[in-house]
Amino acid sequence: MLKHRVIPALLLRNNGLVKTLKFKDPKYVGDPINAIRIFNEKEVDELMVLDITASRERREPNYSLIEEFAGECFMPLAYGGGVTHVEQAGRLFGLGVEKICLQTAALEDLSLVNRLVERFGSQSVMVSVDVKRNWLGKIQLYGAAEGKARSEPWLEYTQRLVNAGAGEVLLNAVDRDGTLAGPDLELIRLASSSISVPLIAVGGVSSFVDIKAVVEAGASAVAAGAFFVFHGPHRAVLITYPKYQELENLLKATE
């Protein structure tokens, strides 16, 4: 396994895969089961599936669909979307999900992180910290379900998540989402130097150069969506993933 993971992040909406642009304008990109099978063939180390409407619509995860995902996956599966209770997480783990990713629920009730960690262990709990820069460039904590910035300082909130027991932090740069415009390296440096748990950075990755830069900025892992589902200047849908040897050679150079 690679020292630094490179993780496809798939977005789920109405049971289909979509790709957003700065958390808006979801574009349909295909059937999730088909995508999982392709990533199996590509020997991906880990996969992340995030239901982007579950929390906004105040509904539970689609357990039957997630059971299909877990049954198809040859790699560890992380799932996020609609989890608000310990019992829901337990049901997902029972279906074969390896990690739960919280975002909206953690913003609304930080104690849920504690309860999940006490029950399932910190290695099973990931929390997404979504951040967005305002017109002055100031980094602000962002609530995806409500679609607006939050008042709490983002870095303090991130540290509180770690203190609550979160095993990993998914740092999601809203401004870079789906843009293929490069990652926000300043953001990654600030976060990675402030927390003691693995940091997964997502948003803007468009090349091997970007993956290497994210790791050098301090991230333990790199997640990407558009980079793995779009191809060419016209953003044609084509699910891809680098060969293991290519990633190994790339990431060796960062050590």
C-alpha cells in the first residue's frame, strides 16, 4: 500500500454519480456500481462515497444502495451523508462500510463524534471540514447543507474535532471543488501543522504535480473527484486512475 493514499471521492445524488463545481451545478457522470467496478480493476486502495443531498433533505442513508456498493468494493469504503445517530453508523458498518464521514451532523452536534469514537474507535470516524474563502480571501468554515459560511473559526473547529476523537480530517476546499485549477496549498499547510491526525485534502487536483504538491504541503492523503472522472478540455466523462507504479514513483520523490 502507498505511504500516502490517493482516494477517488465519488458524489452521490438521487442514486447516481454527479460531479459538482464549487459545490453547485451537479453534473451526472454515471452509474456508481459501474464506477466501483472500474476502480476495482484499477486496484484503488480506498474509495470514498459522499451522498451530497442526504443531510440537506434530512433523510437517512440509502442502506440498500450502500450495501450494493460494499458488496462490489474490493477496497475499503468510506461513506458520508445523512448519518446523525450512532445506530445508523452501526448499521452501515454492518453492511461493510469501513469509515463514516460526518459533516453536517458534526457541525450541529459535536458530541456525535465522541459517541461514534467510543462505540467504534477513532479509526472508523472521519470528519469533513468544508471551507470557503470570502471576497477578501479569508478562510471560513462552510456548512454544505445550508450553503453558507459559519461564524466559528475553521481551524479552531478542526482542532475541536480532533480533540473529540476524530481519526481523520477531510479538508474540503469549496472554491476548488471540480475546478481542476490546483489545490489550495496554503489551506493544507495551515491545517496539517495544526492537527495531529491524518489530513485528507480534496479540491482542485488536476495532475500528478498537484498530488505531489498536496503531500509536500503536509497532507497524509489526497482525494479527488473531477481528476478521476473527467478527461480533456471538454470534460468528457472517463473514469480513470493512475497505475500503482506511477503513484509509487511519484510519492517516493516526496519522502
